[in-house]
Amino acid sequence: MSTPRRFDPEQSPLPPSGPVGPPAPSIPDQYTEPVAVGPVLPGAPVQPAGPEQDAPAPAPDPLTRKHSRAGAAWVALVVAAVVLIFLLVFVVQNSDPVQVRYFGFEGTLPLGVAMLFAAIAGALTAGLLGTVRILQLRSRVRHPHTPT
């Protein structure tokens, strides 16, 4: 088993470089003075902060903002507009006529429109199934003792 070698700057293939910035301040391992919590009156004894005392809450960051419903609605509107633009481009580029048969009905539609109808039907089916499940869960929360 070999021992690791120590770094020797004279044998290094890299050119010597100096410090990039000012030296970092050293941080002591332990603080030598007690830390006061709250306002300190002149002449009053300083009590060290311990686990039994709560530290003051940090000041809120002015750059951090809470999300609002109006902001969320605006983002949803922009996302919906972008999706609509992509759908319109898809429908325009897939304008070849196709024959569609559904439960005895028969007709000709552009391919993009037929696929758009299929996507809408799938989304409505998923929404209907999700609504049924949400109603089941709400009923279970309102009446927790009834077996399902």
C-alpha cells in the first residue's frame, strides 16, 4: 500500500499563481464572548444565548416575494396561449383530408382537426375520471367511518 504524496509546487506542471482575491477571514472554532439576544441595556448583565432562548427571526429578504393568485393566473394564461399557438400550427400544417368513422357517423376532416378532437376527448375523459375520484375522496373525508 502506498502513501499519498505531498504536493510540491516546484514539481507541479502548472504555472505558479498568486491569490485571486483578498485572503478569507479566519473563523474561530468557538466564540469567546457570550452572545446577547434582544436589546442590551447599559449596565445589564449579558446572558448567553442557549437552547432555552429563541434566536430572533431573520429579516425577510426583500427580493423574495410571495406568489399571488393574479400572478399564477397570468402565468397560466401565457402558458395556455403558447400551447394554443402550437396547436394552431399543428392543425394548419396537417390539413390533409382524412376519412373519419365514429359510431356510424362518417365524414371527412383535416387530419389536424381530427387529432385535435381526439385530444380534446381524451382530456375530457381524464377530467371526468379525476372529478369522480376527487368526489370519492371528499366523501371519505366528510364521512370517515363509512367503508368504501
